[in-house]
Amino acid sequence: PAAPAGAAIVGPGGALYVASERGEVSRYDLLTGHWVWSRGLDASAARLVHADGDRVVALREDGMMIALSPRDGEPLWTSRIALRGEGFQDHIVADGLLLAWIGAQPTRLIRQGGGWAVAQLGQSKIRALELATGDGPWDPVTVPTPGGYFVPGALARAGPVILCPVASPQGMIRVSSIRIRDGVRKADAIIRHQTGQW
């Protein structure tokens, strides 16, 4: 069986980080196969979202992000990324920021083509955290999603902005662009999916 999304992530230098269903993160050395450390996150479940040479970042089920030292698993910072009733949908890392797409609840899974998509029944937001400190450099930015659906893996960087595409059952895609440095939402583009017209 496949591992749940966010259950394992590979970092630099052959580090394998694994999140358990008990809310624990462990580091293993892929070169030797040896266990290096484990750290409980005071949660019943966690998912890994990022690893680099300076930190490994995990998301607890209560919406708290925790950065751990890759050397010994000691906590570096803790920050709230999602509030009650919000779901963590996707993220990217750009310019030292972790940019998270936080979806409004309730959501539902819908069939789209050969796979599944997450239908948003309300507004969603992009929240940013500085990887070095866990601080939020700008206020959350609203991304219009009512009645549309978010497709996992669709969040992308395009130069100085991130693109947040939301598809609708009517065959249109709304792409919101948000400037990375300050969180300013630029004009949205509407694409008619069936014709490819802007």
C-alpha cells in the first residue's frame, strides 16, 4: 500500500524524515539505514511538508506548523498556519517562505477526469510563513473559490508571483496571482477550459 501524503520526505545529505500516525517525526540516514532521532509533536497525527539543510517542517492536525533541527530534532519554531475549520490543501516554498493554500471548510471530494479534486464550498486563503523564523510576513490573502475546486499540486510559482488556479464545474478556471514579497493579489485571469480562451 502507498504511504499517506506527507508521511515521508527526503532532505539533503541522505536524510529520510518519517511522520508516524502517533504524531512523531523520525530521521533516518538513507546511506547507512540507521535511525538518527525521533521527536514527539504533542499531536495524534502529523504530516511533513518541507525539509532542507536547516530545518524539517511538519504540520500537526490542529493546524500548527513546527520546524525541527535536522541535526537533533530540537524544535526551532512553532506557528499556527490553519485555524479551526480550515484545511491545509497545498504549499510551495519560494524566496525563503512557505506559502500554504488553506481551504475553507466544508470541502468535498469530487471526481475530475481520471482522478479526484477537492471542492471548496467557501473562500480559501494563501498564508505565508518565513522558514527561518515561522513568522508571517504578510496577512493571509483570500483566493476566490466558491463552488470551484482546488486541484492538488496546482499551486505554482511564475517569477515574482504564485499562481492559484481554481476550476469550476462550468469549465472555467480562475487563476489568482499573488506577489510573493508582499502578498498583494494581482488581477485574476479567467480561462474558459473547453476553448482555451482568456
